[in-house]
Amino acid sequence: MILQPTLLFISGGEIAFILFIAVMVFGADKLPEIARGLGKGMRVLKDATNDIKHEITKTAEKNGIDTSITKDITKELNEAKENLDDFTGSVKRKL
């Protein structure tokens, strides 16, 4: 059986229904404008998050705080996630 990837556990039919409702509520001419605004908002949020991370890292290095421990923790978490993915890969339920 072929498993189809889903976005947030939403099937294609549900996505089509949501798009249909969006077109009915906002109109086809407004959807690109709304999508563009959402994209810009997400970009601003990502840039702000990156700026905050950069400032925290810069301040920590300036004050002599060792930031390598966070890299070690991130590395360990990624390894654990990979091991869990390998383990659950054979156990995934079939649809």
C-alpha cells in the first residue's frame, strides 16, 4: 500500500474544501493579496526571531557564557529523534 504524505494530517479533499470556503468568503480576487500578506508577516516574524537569537548569542559570547552546551544538547536531541524515526519507521500504521 502506498502511503501519501499529508500536511498536518489533512487530506487533499479537506484542503480543497478549505480553499473552496476561503474563495467563497474572501473572493478569488482577494486571496492572492491575503496570501501575500501572510507570507510577509511570516517573514517578518522569522527575521525578528533570528535577530533575537543573534543578539542573545552575541551577548552571551560578550559576557563569556559558554554557548557550546546548547549545540551539544541540540546534537543529542537530533540523534535521539533520528533513532526514534528509525525505530518507528517499521512500526508505522498502514492506512
